[in-house]
Amino acid sequence: MDIYAPDSKVMIKGMVIDGIVKSVRITSNMSISYQIGWWNGDSYVVGDFSASEVSGHAEGKSKIGFK
């Protein structure tokens, strides 16, 4: 399973936003969601997004595994 590591720069699909991954959640059914933060003018905004809503650079991805 490939995920974006915390502190990776990512883009949110459908929005012109570059953000930073603050945290990663992996549920028991193996779905991935991200908490992403970005600056909007003078305000720092944090939002939750599913893996399908996030894209970024390959070097920001890490491979994890479970035994």
C-alpha cells in the first residue's frame, strides 16, 4: 500500500490548493484518509480528504506494509 507521508506536499483534486499532509488515517477496512493543512490568506486551514481526492509527487509517497 502506498501512502503520502506526513509533511509531504500534495495537491487537492478539484481545488487549486497545495497543502501539507498533517496526518494519515488507515482504517480496519484499509481505506486511507488524510488531514491536510494549507494557508488561505492569513488563515491556516485544515481539512480531511480521502485518498482519491489527493495527488502529489511520487517522491512524497512511502510504502508501508503489515504482517
